Amino acid sequence: MKQLTYCILIVGFMCGCTNYDDNIKLNVQDYKTLTPENIDTNLKVANLILDESEFKEMYDNYTEDIEIQGVLNLYKNGVILIENEVVEVEIKGTFSAAFELKSLGIKFDDTYNNEDRKLIDPEILPFHSLDRVKAFRFRNSGNDFENTMLKDMSYTKLAVNAGLNLDLTYAEQTVVFVNNKFLGLMNLRTEANTNGMSRLYGVSKSDITLAKILEGGIVEKKDGDFDRIDDFIAAIDNEDYDYLINEIDVDNFIDYMIFESYIGNRDWPKNNVRFFAVNDGPFRFVLFDLDLVATQDIDSSPMSFINNPIGNPITDLFNIMYANENFRQTYDVRFQNLINSALLSSTRFNEIATEYKSNIEHIMPTQINKYNTPETFTEWYLNIDHLKNNFEARENYVR
Amino acid sequence: MKKISLFLVLMSTMLSFSQSEFQVEVDLGYAFQSEMILNDESLDNTSAFGVRFGVNYLKMFNDKIYMETGLYGKYNRGNRRIETLEFTSNNLKIQLPLYVGYKINNTWKFSVGASIENNKDFDNIDFKREDNLRYDLLTKLVYVYNNKIQFSFYTNWMVNFTYDVYTISSPKNGLYLGVIYQLRKTKKTKEDKI
């Protein structure tokens, strides 16, 4: 019957449309004449010097693994922070690589010393380090590129502000130029891969064992001790609680499951899962790629997000752990404490999103003029309100 | 709310009484709501110009009571301003109304009802969400000028909660004056139909 209702209205929906005509009251900078020197912004400004033909070939053939070499310069308020640092550049992303503005993976020739926080300087969790950075990306905000340009960052910062026991990526809004031409507003973001995790913990890449869970719940072993990953997955298959409780960082796992299911990430846990261990330490789980959070099933329980209909080892792992009385009690208490606190409230989320919005408000009209996405400045504001509304709706449902 | 929309759709397609009328109607009016927030700013102007156009289908229960349904396009145009931006919105939505009416005398008719309307453009529809549709309470006062022409005063009052991102281009409430043109009247009995 629900389908009947929608069928009758579907023709009407197809006719429905909304458009907005903007009259922007800000000084809109013309992207065609914008340079790293004349741009008016308090954001960091990156200028990549690359071979034009190599860059075009890489950009046009974004599905191929093409890596080119170049030089990175980074400015803030006209002052140069990083000068002529040799980097390797490649296109990153899967679905989001199809957007006109593509994410760029940037790898330093040598690990970059960020002790002075010139490259990236966000608020970080006390057990993390950003003193050394091997690689990062200029991210196009992923699937959020057409909407707000700040969604993933806002959710991540919420987790950081709440002091959750999570491993994650850190980001800073940056204006990117290639060969002195405006490429776009992007998010300078640390990596969620082996490089990224090794730098967060100040250990060598060879100390990390890391695996991914890809779309459909498929496990991909990436680096380190593959036998250990196999044993871990086998223990999940065998529902071996005693083995698993010693193989995972329980506090991290609890915070990870609570946060992902509380915010309502429908593109998880059958996808977008990474777990890693430093040497013989327990496996920890990485929070990343939150572009599709709270877009579907906002009125679904956190448990229904965890029990994704597409089978995957993380759902199985959680159910094995949650069947244990001690774990369940610890999990439930932590869940209630977090949800009832102001740490994960919509008030806090709105403050974060508003701060990120204010940072880029002056440059968004330029971005929209170049990429026509979202189509108008009005729609960008509406998208941000929509992001906040969705969080609030999710919060109201879960509480 | 899904139950309401289902009820309205089913009722609008299941009318089978003796006398029926087809009409076309055009209304001009004013849409408004008490408060509107965008970008954490309260907007000064929360109103919009509105046009409704569509067809009505009326079925008489008896000499006094009738049911009315139809299909409408609803266009709103509004101008809004926040600190960094002034913008004009143009919005076209589809509305499916259902009324129960009372014929006061040969000149005046009054009806109350409800409508369902798309809350989003088609490319934003997510069938797993509850906010795809909006629901309005309707009133309609009709003055019968002659056999062909009638004049109407129509109001709509949104009854479900929805965020301003949806109503900024199509405010919650509306007052419209309209003209109705009578296309045809048919008189049928149930026996005739059998």
C-alpha cells in the first residue's frame, strides 16, 4: 500500500522542482584570476607545482593508478609555511573520484616533520601524534562534495571533542591551487591507512598490521602479519570469545561501535572498516569516511545499524562480544553515559558545523562558480541546515 | 503519517456516488509562516506569492453533502534575505487534496479536508525517510456565481512537523482566492453503472 501511495505521487514528484537565484552579499573572488598571492582568506593555501600534461593525464584517467611528482608550497595569510617540498601526487577516492574536483593523495619524499604544526594543526586526541606525516590527501569531501564540504570533518571533530577512544583522520580546510590556478576548496586530511596509523602512534610502518572490510563485508589484508588477521577472522567465524577479548582493544571497540551506530552510518560496517594493530598490541578500529551518515534510516535503532543485513565480520564480532554478560554491561553503561552527556549532543554538533561553515563561507561562492555544485550559495546554506537537522533528528530518535 | 496519505489516496480514487462534477480551478494568494530560520538567522520575510492550478472532481452524496478531490500544481515564489545573501526561490509542488463539503444553499458551499504534497524535489526523495511528504489541513469556501463560474477562498495549514529547509521555498500556510470553471456535470445512478 505504501508503494501505491508513492506510485500515485511519483508523477507529481517528477514535475516538482525548486530553484534559487542568488544575490550574494560577500566579495566573490573570481576563480579565473585567483592566485595563491591574491586570494583573500585566513585558510591555509596550498600550491602544487606539477607538470601540466602529466597532471591532465592523471586527472583525465582517474581510474588508473597514475602517480606524478611535483612540489608543494603551503601558505597562510601570505606567509610561506612549506616551500618546495617534493611530493608524489595521485588521484584518490572511488565513487567520489568521478566528481569534477578530485581528491589528491600527497606523499612526501621523506616523512615530513610537523612538530611546528605548519602542515596541519587540528585539535587531536591525547594519545595521538601529528609530529610526523608521511602522506595526506587534499580531499574533495567525498560523497559530500555536492552538499556541504564539511560533513565528514564535523562528525570526526565531534568524536575528538568527546574524547572518544578512537583512531581517526584529522583534517583542516585548505584552498588548493595547481600551478598557481585555483583548483578548489578541499580538506587537508591525514590518512586512515597503514601510513596514517603508524604516524599517529609514532611507529614504523612495518610495525602495523592492518586489514580493511570492503563493500559486501569482504576482508582485504593490507599490511603486516597476515596470519594474525586470518586467525582473528577465524576466531570470529568460530565465535571464540576468549580469543577475541584478548585480540581487540575493548574500550576502543566499544566507543567505535557506539559512535558509528549512534550517528547512523549506513555505509558501515559492511564497508568502510579498517582495523589495525601495532606489533603485538590489540586490534583497534579506525573511524573514517562519514559522508553517508544520517542520510538513510534515521529512525532506526543503533543496533539495527550494527546488524547490517549484509553480513560482515564486524557485525559478527559485535554479536559475539555482546552475548557476553560482562561486555554487554560495560557496553550498555558506556552507551548510556555518552548518549546522555552533552558530548555527542546536537548543540555541540551544530557549533562544530557552524565553525567549519564560517571558515569557508567566503570561498564557497568561488567554488560554486567553478564547479556549479551545489548549484547555488542558497542551496549550500540549506544543505548545512539539513546536515544539522539530520543530526538532531537522529539524536532525538536515539535518546 | 503514511496512514493518512494512504487514506487520502484511497479515498480520492474510490468515490462512486450518483452525481459528479469536473472543474478546473486557478487560485492566487499568499503563503506564509510565523518564523523561518536559515543559517541560524531568523528571516524577516517569511511569505511567498502563490499560484495553485488544477482540476477538481466532485461527487455528491446527496443534495447537501459531497466529496471533492483533485490534482494541483502549487507554485510559490519568495524573496529572502540573510546577512550574506539575498535570494529568490521558485518552487513547484504537486498536491493531492481531499475534502468533505456541505452545500449551504445554491450560492455557497463550504468544505474541509486534507492534502498530501511532496516535501522534496524528486531527486532528493529517499523512500526510507518520513519527510518526503507534507500534510495540510484545508478549508474552502465557494461562491457559485452561475452555472459555469464559481469563486473560491482556499486556505491551507501545514499540520506535520518539518524543518525550514523544506518550507523556505514553500511556506507552511496559505490564503488563496480562486476562480473555478465548471467543465461538466454527470448524473449517474449506481444502477446505471451496473
